[in-house]
Amino acid sequence: MHAIVNGRIVLSDKILDGCALLFDKNIIGIVSRETLDTAWADGQSWKGKPLDITDAGGNYVAPGFINLHIHGCGGADTMDATEDSLAVMSRFLVQTGVTSFLPTTMTCDMQTIYKALERVRENMTLITRRREEKRGSLQSGQHTSEEMKGDMSASGNNPKDCSCAGESEPFDNKTEKMQQYRLPGAKVLGAYLEGPFISSKYKGAQHEDSIMPADFMQIKDYADVIKVVVLAPETLGNPEQVKEFIAQCKAHNIIVSLGHSGADYDTALQAVMEGASHVTHLCNAMTGLHHRTPGLLGAALDSAVTCELIADNLHVHPAVQRLIYRTKGVAGLELITDSMRACGLSDGISELGGQTVIVKNGEARLADGTLAGSIVTLNRAMANFRKNTGATVPEVVRMVTENQAQELGLFEKIGSLSPGAAADVTICNEDFAVLHTFVDGREVYKNPDI
């Protein structure tokens, strides 16, 4: 049992002072310091259970951050597809307050992408794997009446531990390995597929040779792994093909994100009407906003889609960040990093998707000057966005926690400090510098300067 005291506890709409956060592997609850002191009278236990105390020192106590879109960091990249690549990323990310992430692929030949997805599958947390297993059993009518009752109670805000759900055939041969394996820090929730279903004209820092029209059969075998797929809708032959692709993704609970696209306003809005619900790094690698041709950017601002934003002050100007914040509101925005392997390293030569990248003065660019992802960390992006927009701490935290968890269908398990949720907790200061990070109740990072 663990308690965090003397912290400012960040909820979705307010900050609680004078309280303590109790947790073991999961969140137990929030109690007043007076209640804790009364029950903790012997200084060693809470209701008979041994109690460890972390003093937050007046800093913020927030749900662990979720990085929805990240290629790499700390010298590793998702496309490395090695034993250590995701572990390196996992270990680095907790230093930035991130407790869950979606490793992001790049446009490449499909066999290389499949290797990366296999590695993600091997490292996916039980939260998402069991959720997919349970969904598969439900769709095939294999749930028992007791399991159905449990599902119904979960929908009534009585969180159910998804790791207790029954097995289903696609994952039986991996269950034992999954139970034994644990990444050293942040958890892998699945994969973000940023290519190859994109526009050649708006490819950004991606390889053009492997770009192809969207085809669900190319990714069907990894539907359990892929949580977000990027689509340039104008690259398909007709609206019916767009409709069919989006429908197939939705049937497998894959979020369709519009991005790396030259779609005009009408084409983009039609894709939204068909079920595309997300936009990849808003403003970047897409048709911009013009008063006569609103483009994909205009459609994103004029609809209810959730929009990603790279708040490194390089990809999107601070003034535009303010306009987007006012237009989309807190619920419509998710801060991401889109970072590459050079994130967390010094200036020099790096790599992204097989292409040489030059990192200098906080910028990562290809030889032709094209921006190549970012090297910003999520907590730094949060600080930038707060300074640029005047957003409150609860608002900024929501844009890296609750919004992502809700969109992924995992809000009962991550993204909040609600009782029953996984004890993924970040303690940070006013500038979002991270002091402590807990994953599933384990302290996985303590800032050496405190």
C-alpha cells in the first residue's frame, strides 16, 4: 500500500489540496490528510496494511501521461523491431511522466511494418490484450452469463479488472509469455500506424516508394495491435472505398485518423461523416486553411474530430496553438510528441525511417530541410502549450490523459485517479518537470535531483 501526501491532486476539472492519494497496484482512493493521519496512527500502516509514503512536496499529483503518437526516443525507434527497442523507449518515457504509449510505425514495405507490429504485440500490456480477447469472445457469443453481468456493471462506473477476462484463441499461445514479461517503465497499449496509406504529396519525412492506397486486408492480421491508422482519403478511387475502409476499421475498433493528406474540405468532411474521428498532428502534412478553400485543417476545426497537436513551438506557431485551443476546446485536443529516436539525445546525425536526420538547435530535419518529427518530450510540450494558451493545469493534464484513454476505450483502467484504475501516477512541478513516476503502483522513476 502506498500513499502520496502533501501534493496538489489534479482531477479533470479541479485541483485538490490537503488530500492523500492511496494506491497499491490500482488506485484505492483520495482521502483527507486528517483521515490518513487518523488511520495511520502507528506511522506504519493503513487499516492494518504496511504503508509506504511519498511526500510530493507541494507539487502536482496527476494521472500518468499517455503519449498517443511517438516513433522513438532515447536512441530507439519503433521500426527497429528489436528485443530492446521498446524497452529503451519505455524506460526513457517515464522520465517525462509518460506511463502508457502507442509505438508509431512509418511508411515502409509491409513486411518491415509487420515485424514492428509483431514486436508491439509481444509487449502489449494485459489491459488492452485482455480487452481485445473479451471483445472477441463477446462477438462470438462465448461469454458466460456471469461475465455479461460483470460487463454491465463495468459500464455503470464499477471498473472491472480486464486482466481477469477469459482467453480467446488468437492469444492463447502468447498468454504465458505476456504474464512473465514486463517492460521497465511505460506500458505499450498497441500501435499507431502512420503509413503507408498516405499521400505522396504530403508524405512529410516518410518514404514515398512504399506508399499505397488504403487496403484493410493489408492490416487485418494485426487488428488486435493497431489502435490508430492514418488515412489520406483522397488517395482512394471513390467515396465507396473510403466508406468501406473506415467501416472495416471501426468494426475492429481501430481509430481512423485523417493525415498526411491533400484532401479538400468536402472530401475530409465526408470521411468524418463515414466515421473517421481523429486527425494526425493538426496543421502538419495536410492542406492548410484558406478563406476560400478550408482544406483538411478547416474540416478538422469545423467538426467534432479529436485533433493531435505537436506543441514544440516549431511545428505549430504559438499563436496558432491559441486559435486551435479556442476552437477545439479541451475535449477536442490531444498533445503528442511525434518524436523520433533523437529525442533525449544531443545534437548530431540521427535516423528516421531509413533517412538521415540532422538534429541541431532543437530541430530535426532531413537533408532537404523537411521537418522530421520532433525531439520534444510530452511534459515539455505541456509546459509550452500552457504558456502559449493560458490553459489551466487540469486542462493540460486532461489533454495527455483522459482524452486519450477515452478515445482508446480504456478510461476505466487508465487516464484518471479514479478508484479501480491502474495506479499510473506522475508527480510534477509547475513547469511539468517530472519528480516521480509510478506504473501499476511501482515507482519506476525518481528524479535524481530531488
